[in-house]
Amino acid sequence: MQKDCAEGKLDCSGPLKIIVVDALDQSQGALRLFAFGHQPPANEYYQYPYAFGATVASQQIFAEAPPEPADFQQYAETTYPTIATQGPIGTGFDGPDQSAVSTYWHGKATTVDNDWYDVKAGSEVEILILNTGLTTEGGVPTVVGGGFAEAAFSGQYGPLAKSQAEGMKHTVTAFLEGTLPPMS
């Protein structure tokens, strides 16, 4: 986006606007874009705990600390069936229902240099983080076999997508129109 601004492809007379959709809790995911304790500063590598000790570039692109979990506000609450068994011909929604509270945060931050992602320091960014609160651990699978795809999409993915879209509609619209008040 910064490159497009510099080349005149976008009107960047105000702050840049970014919407981040995340499914992780407020201690991971999108919050790695901010500066905080155990994460190395931008332009450094670190050991990524979820990738068998792989070394990855820092994801930090903002100078500020991340918002606190208490700063997030709810936009939806969804109850959905979970998957408990996987067999040779598919998976069954026979686990207990799970509830997800979906939240959002809206605020501003300033970019830092991060060569790995071609981010330059000094841009003001207005951010909307949408956190679905949906879990993949025993809940929403990230991969389903072909024999179970129809049931997964009609019984879980479709209803969850509809719930998320309906829940975030007013928040996203207000953000894009510039009428959503900042939270911090």
C-alpha cells in the first residue's frame, strides 16, 4: 500500500486504512504486527514456536504496543457444532457445541521499517482488527476430506461465514465510512 501511495496509484492524503481478520486469540495473530515483549524488533529473525522451531522474519510493522484484550468489543457470538470423530470416509459433527465470541478493535498506529515486508517507517495507519474467536482445535477444521466437504460447508463453514458477515457488517461499514470511533 505504501508503494502504491508513493507511485500515486492511491489517494493517501489521510491515514492508510487496514482491516485485519484474525481467528487467533488476542495474544497472537494480528498482535504480532505491534511491538511487544517477547517479539524481536522489525528486521530481525526469531524462532516461531508453531513451526517446529523454524526461523522467521519479525512480523512487526507498528511502533506501538498491541491493544489489550480488554480493549476489544464484541460484534458477534456464535454457537457451532464441533467435530469429534474422523474416520476413513469423513468426519462427524458429533462433538459438543462450542461458543465463539467475536471481537474487534479500532485504533491508529505508526509504521516502523520492516525490510522483509517492504514497510517504511512513519506512515499513520488506521486499523480495524476483527477477531472471529473461532478455534481450529476440535472446532473448525482447516482441512476436510472430499467425502465430508459438503457436510462441512453446509453444516459449519456456511453458517459461520453468515454469522461473521452479519455480525461485522455495521462495524466494517462504519470503519470504511470514517464514522467508527477509535477505541484507544
